[in-house]
Amino acid sequence: MFRTIFVYLSQKNGLKDYIKRIPFTRALVDRFIAGEDLVTALNVVKELNSQKFLCTMDKLGESVDKEEEVEKLWKSTRIF
């Protein structure tokens, strides 16, 4: 049930942008999400590595429901 609600809310760009700007939720987003694109995420991970933190990265795609989107996500993760 919660998954459905969160996926629905994540697809609402206006709401998503608003939530990311609220100081309380911005802190949560920044703590757990290194970036919304690969370059940003890699830069955050490199900075954390320089501080002796070990990191893992996951590319999420919970709301992907079209075969073309799956193919695009799969191809973009193959660089690792």
C-alpha cells in the first residue's frame, strides 16, 4: 500500500520539487540520495571515499513500467 502511494507521489513533478526544497525533507534527501544523475552521484561518492567512507550505489527504477524504459535503465547501468 505504501509503495503505491510513494510511487504515485514520486511521479508528481511539482510535488516532488516542492518536497525537495523543504529544509526538513531536503536534509533527508541529501542524506540518502547522492544525486539524481550519475555524474552528481559519482562526485558525492568520490568525496565520501576521500573521507574514508565506503559507499554503494543503486539505480532505482520502481516506477518503470514500459519495456523501453527498462531497456534504457539496463543499458545505463552497464557502464559499471
